[in-house]
Amino acid sequence: MCLAVPGKVLDIEERDGTRMATVDFGGVVKEVCLEYLPDLRVGEYAIVHVGFALQRLDEESARQTLELFAELGMLQEEFGDAWEMAAAEAGRDVVREAGQ
């Protein structure tokens, strides 16, 4: 599943002519393109989908949504390690097997 997740902008910089931000999604930090929201500022929240900030969001709505996603386990599903999750679904312990 691919969610649109609210996140807080921590840092903004330009890379190769593209405005990019470091965004915190409730403890998970990712790089996000700001081309659709060129006036977004550090400290503001946005809804992000597939690496693009799409819409500005107020802090309270962002926090409520992140809490709900966390309760439902959706943040782990969206941002978790794909290899680790696949191994867990297959009934394997990645850490144990890596040591063998």
C-alpha cells in the first residue's frame, strides 16, 4: 500500500535545481521533493505521497493522523525495511540468519 503521510519539514535545500526537504514522519526521516509546494517552509507540515509534498497541513491534523497510522501499524508498513518485512512474512528471522 502507498499512503499519503503527513510530515514535518526539518530542512530545505536545492539539489540540481530542485527544491528538496528532509521531512520527519513521526520518527522516520525521508527526503521529499517540494516542487508542488515551492513556498513550504521549515517547521511546516505537508502531506507527502511517493516522495512529493502535495498539500500543506496544520500541525494538529498531522499529529492526529500520524498517531492513528502508528496505532494501525501503517507507518511500519509504509516505511519499514522491505527485506525485513518480507523475511518476517516468510517466517524467518533476518538477524539470526545474517549471523550464520
